[in-house]
Amino acid sequence: MKESVLFLCLIMTMTMIKAQTVWEGGVFAGMAVYSGDINPTLTPRFKDFTPSLGLIARTNVSNRIGFRGGITYLKLQGDDDNYVGRESRDFDFTTDLVELSVLGEWEPFGSNRYYTDAAGNVNMDKLISPYLYAGVGLLGGVLNTNFSNYTGNSEDIKAGIQKDRAYGNSLLGVSIPVGLGMKFDISEGFTVALEGCVRASFSDYLDGISFAASPDAKDIYMNLGIVVYRRFGNPRRWR
């Protein structure tokens, strides 16, 4: 599975490079949060949000379709003390994640960005334009999970803790990012985008906890923030 994802990432990256000489470089800054064995909801407490940073390179293959590759750092955290009924278990964790991703992007109104005037000149119409994106990611992480505050007598939880500790403190897995955003063209050279993304994982160990809680449910993580893009070359060539 992991080998297939790496091969797909390589093919898509080569396509991005060959498809266009025009590309954009971007910097992402925002916040990340997770849902899993400690936080069971999609509406986490604000105190569980943590920094998220990334670098992005993207290119367009048409006036609506683009591809982008990126590297993102996310710090995830959670604490049973923040959720009613979890105080007696009292697990907590922090996880440092790095994700490499290749994403396809669809901007339905992207064709309106450039137009030809009566004299035949191509001009830019600065847009406020929504977009959707999805793809695949390869993630690696360092787990720091604390089971030491558990003082209960549940044999199932104690046995689960032993299995989860045996998993170790490193993580390697695959993610499926799906997100949406809004672009604001500042000038011909710069675009600012606001975006949010949900990342499904195939792992129950983003928090380092599985058998001691809910081993049948996979963890997810989310991030939202702002991207500042710088255009290089002539983006009108593919119009």
C-alpha cells in the first residue's frame, strides 16, 4: 500500500513538473486538531488546536485544474481531563507529524481570471474564487503518549495499555486529504487563500492509543489556515 502511494506521488509530481513551466510557491500557516481516542468529536475544544506550517508548490494544467505538492508540519495533542467522564482514565498525548502530499485542485471559476480585450491583449481580472482539493499523503510522526496517570482497575484497559506501549513511539502511514478554500488575487504575482482540510488516516495511532480505548475506529486530523502564493513565470500561457 505504501509503495503504491509513493509511486503515485512520484508520477503526479513528474506530471506537475512537465505540464507547465509556470508554477506557484506558497507558504501555509494555521492550526491543526485531531479526532480520535481522546477527542471523540469533530468539534474539539479550542485549547486543543495547535500550530500547523507548510510549504506548497503548485501548477495549473488548465484554467480550472491544478496540481500541488506540499510538506506540512502538524502538532496534535489531547487530554482526557478536557472531556467529561474521561478524568478517571486520564490519558494525554502530543504527536509531531510531517506529511508529504500530492493533491489535485479544482477551481470552477478559474477560467474568469484572464480575459482578452478588444485590442487582443490578455488581462487579469482579480478574483475571489472558491476551490476544492483532494489527494494522497504520506505521514510520519513521533508519538509521546502518557498512560501513567491511569490508576483504575480495568484489566481490559491495563492490557490495552501494554499493547499500545509495545507499538512504540514512531508512526508511518497514509492519509487522504480533502479540503476546500477561497482564493483572493492580490496582484498578478500574489494570491492569498483561506483553506481548511480534513485528513482521513488509516491509522488508530495518531495519538498513540488504540487497544486501551477504541481499536476499531481510525483517527482523523484537520487543519485550517492561510496560504500566501507567489506566481512565477507567465500564468497566461495556459489560458
